[in-house]
Amino acid sequence: MLKKKFFLGLLMLIVGTVVYGVSFSKNATVEPLLVQAEVGKKWCPVCGMKIEDYYKTSYIAKLQMNGSIRQYCSMRCLVVDMQEYGIDEKSIKVLDVKNQEYIQAKNAYFVVDSKVAGTMSKSSKLAFKTKKDAQEFTKKYKGKIVSFDVALKMGKDSLKKDDSMTLKKKIKKTYPRGKRIFEKVCQQELIDPTNYIEINELKQNIVDKKLCKSLKEKDLQAVALYVWEVKRFGDLGSIEGKVEVQEDEKCPVCGMFTYKYPRWAAQIFYEENEVKKHWSFDGVKDLMKFYFDPLRWGDYKIAKQENITKILVTDYYSQKGIDGTKAYYVIRSDVYGPMGHEFIPFESLEDAKVFKKDHFGKKIIEFKDIEEYQVYKLDENE
């Protein structure tokens, strides 16, 4: 009799694992819907984690700045993009844990603070289409049921603590592991992280071009994080004369954190009545938008052209800061910056000519010849 009860209990445990998982697997158990642009679509553009592996905590949303569709592994990464790019909140969809289909986040019932571990966060936030499904989940894993607005506020409020927690784990385990693998089985000289705008693009390139020996997802992620978050800034940090940007500086035009895009960093310095100010940009295109009409972007009264003392842009090849007013710019090439088509700067005309030929650029232009309409023309997909 006791033996029968034991096996019955074991059977119920197995059934529970199939339904939700004793430790709750976040992996997709259906064919995952991947909606991003083809390059890097398998991975979260913010942290690089594989969408399929965190499907049950994933989101889909549209960026306000350019209307592109992004897919995230977690609410944490959704919140990061909300703060940096801006997201159309009406566009946000979340995966219904039970049916594994995307639903409008504002209509979902969220179970928070359950026994299930969070994704990139201490507290889990799992969504359900119906309140009944959410209640059934809490019977197994505890937690409380809240609205999307409440869950989102929790995600925003805990972001700094969550990132601090995650960073400690990366420093202790992930970065050292990624460094070891990178130096042992990857073609180091062919992996330049400054060539990419997002970490998922970097991962796609490593896989497609076989820049490392075949890696399991965990090892690929460790390599990508090491290259993206350590090597990228370490290599650039050794460059003398690079454009120096602080971590709290945001581009006044698009709102992106400029330090994340060191290859494209640009600055304008102003001085009026012994008051000195400067602003940093994630590319020359946004710098020029600000240069021509600073008041369009905010209360920048000091930012008059007659108050400019210096303009710095990043030479594409050397990665050094150069005088933006004396640089040569290639436009409409096949190389894109964080905001799409860019004015790509070079200190020498010869370098600009080589780049234009190699990357199918349409034109080389000097600073003095740039007109405002040309700046906005680059935003058009021609």
C-alpha cells in the first residue's frame, strides 16, 4: 500500500512537471514565434539571451523612434528599451504562459513574486490570458496576481538592483568563462564588437561565419557577453584621444545612452559668459540635427552656433576623436550607425575615398557643405 502511494505521488509530480515544471522551465514547448528582423532574430537585442530558452517570459514591442519590432527575453530588457529608445505601450505583447501565444500585455493577468525565479530579475513576472489560469498557477507556485501596470512599475523600480545583481554574476562567472572560450576556440582577430549595433547581431555573425568552433548556447552567450560588454570597451579604452563619454550622457536628439556606441560618439562644446557645456551624440547625424536646430530638442539656449568652441567626431578607422569641422564624411554606404544611415567621419580624404569604394558610399562631403535637409534625407530608406 505504501509502495502504491509512493508511485502515485511520483506520477503526480511528473504530471506537474509536464504542466508547469517543478522548477518551471521557461523554454518554448511549441514552435516559437520570432518576429524581429532576420539578423539576430533568435536572440534578445538587449542582453543576447536566446528567445526560445526564455519564451515564457518574453515580450514583443514596437520602438517609438523608428517603428521597428523587437522581441525581449524578459520584462527587464523591455524596460531597458523603454528608457533608452521609448516604446509604444499599446504595442506591447506578452506570452501567455499556459497557451504560449502572445497577447496584449495590458489585458494580461500577471503573477509576481512567485517561487519561479525571475528572468534577469530577482522577482518573476509571468503572464496569463485569464484570471483563472493565473489563480491555478499561484496554487502551485504562490505569488500574487497584479495588472500589467503594476508589474511594469515593479520592473522599473527594481531595474538598478536587478542589473547590479546580474553584473556581479557576470563578473564572477560569465566574463571569465567567455574570455577563456574566446581565446581558446574563436578567431579573435575577426571578431570586432564595434562593428555591431546590438549584441544579437554579433551572435548571429559569430554563428553564420563560424568565427568560433561550434558552441553550445550557454558558451556562445558567455563569449558574446565577454566580447560585447568587456572587450568592446576595453579595446576602445586603450585608444588615446578617443571621444570621452560618461555613462549617464544621453543623446539629446534620440535619448540613447551615448557610451554604448563608442564607435560613433560625437560631441559639441559650447561656451557663453564663462559657462561651458557639451552634449554627446550617438552619431554625426544626430549631432547635425542638434547643430542646426538645438531648441527643437529642448531648452538648450546656450547651444548657439556662435558659442561653439569645439566639435569632435570619431574617425571610423582609427577610432580617435578628430575635429568635426575638418573631417570628410561618407554618406549612403552599406555601413549603418545606431540610427541607420550616417555621416561616417574620416580625418583624411584618402581614407574617406577608400571607405567609399569598399562600402559602396554615394558621396564624400565636408562639414561646411552639409545642409540641414541632407541630414534628414539620411533618415529616408533610399
